[in-house]
Amino acid sequence: MERSPAVRLTRETLYKLYRSSQKIAALTCYDATFATLLENAGVDILLVGDSLGNVVQGHTDTLSVTLDEMAYHTRCVARGTSRAFIMADMPFGTSQISPQETFRNAARLMAAGAQMVKIEGGRHMVDTVDFLTCRGIPVCAHIGLMPQSVHQLGGYRLQGRSEIEAERLLEDAALLQQAGAAMLVMELIPAVLAEQITQQLAIPTIGIGAGAACAGQVLVLHDMLGIYPGTSPRFVKNFMLGAESVQTAVRNYVSAVKSGQFPASEHRF
């Protein structure tokens, strides 16, 4: 008897998880081999992140990653999967322009195999998000620490610490949802603020260094496996410790996210 083909997760599938209070597990991914492994280990979302600039290319930031490179790695990940939901980052300089040009750039990533694009930025990206979503391109917004704006933000530091900053992030999140954002990544913000934002929105929130109240969690793959050189951020846990294989480590990560055990108190701000 032939096995039925795998059915790829869709935005609606992720929304069903969210509405049933089931956590969403996401990891960055850049190639077909890891895409297959992560999918088989139960990861819901594979984020083709511009973090490849750091962990694959050896740069100190993400700013030099090109659209051609993002499209290439998106195709690689798409070829290695049949079920996982694929999201791709819009690299620096490809969305901080007119909505029309951003649409053309996003369309290239969708054609490469992405089911959604992720765009960094708050209220100043509202018109762009609206333009894209009205034309068939699902958008995941990204607020808090935005690596593409690291020089403007003054480094990789916690965002939303003051009352003014927190209120601005709350407003940004609401505006982005109103513009049509289908999901929201929140990076490096206080757990209490992330919980407030999650409670005010009707779309799933994905946290990275944003506490446990988010609808899901994402980590950079190389951080989660403890193979990226240097000091790991506070919000990272090395799931390779005590695991017999990479696949076991990823399964343990998925299980910890879905059970609410990760992030624990030591990973929050």
C-alpha cells in the first residue's frame, strides 16, 4: 500500500496550533540536509534567516547578505522538505525601500519556495506590510532587537526597557497586525512586555529572548546546537548537551518548546 504524500504545513495549520494553545517550534535553517533533519524531528517552521551571514558566511552581522543568497538558501531548504512551513528573511536593503520594490524582492523569495517573508521594522513598515499582504505575500513582522538595525540601535541590547520604549513596541505590534501581518517575531525584549503584546494580538507571536508567553519560539540552529563559536546569548540553551545525536537534540528542543519548559527563567529578561 502506497503511503500518502506529506502535506505541507500552511499558515492556517499554524493558526490552528495557536488557537488550540499548542506552542509553535521554529529554527533557522539554510540547507537541504538540515531541512530534512529538522522536519523529521518535528520542527514546525524553518526560518531561512539572514543570520546565515554570521553562522555560514562568517560575518560579524547580517548586513552583507544579498537577496540572491537568500533566494539560493531558500531553494535549498525547500528541496529538503515536504512538510515544514518555510519562512524567509528579507535581507538588509530589500525592504527598506518603496513597497513596490519590496514586493518584487519578496516575490523572488516566494518563487524560491518561501511561504512567508519576514520583515524587520515597526510602524514605518506598515505601508509596506499592507502593500504586500494585499497582493498575496504573507508577512511575518519583526520588532524588538532588529539585527539589520544594530548600528542604529547601538548594538545587540535589550529593547523595550523604558516605559516609552515599551509603549512604542505595543503600538507597533498593533499597527503591524492591523496592516495585515500574519505573525510577529519579538526579539530580545522583557518577558512581561512580550506577554502583554501576545495578549493584545490575534496573531501568533514567536519569541527569541522574549520569554515563554509567546505562541512559539525560534532559535538560530547553530546556537541551539552549541556549535557557533563565542559566548552564547543568555536566551540560548545548548540542546546538544546530553543528547546522543543532532536529531535527538532537535527533538528535545521541539519537546521543550511545546511543553513550555523552554525558555526557562534563566533564559528570560
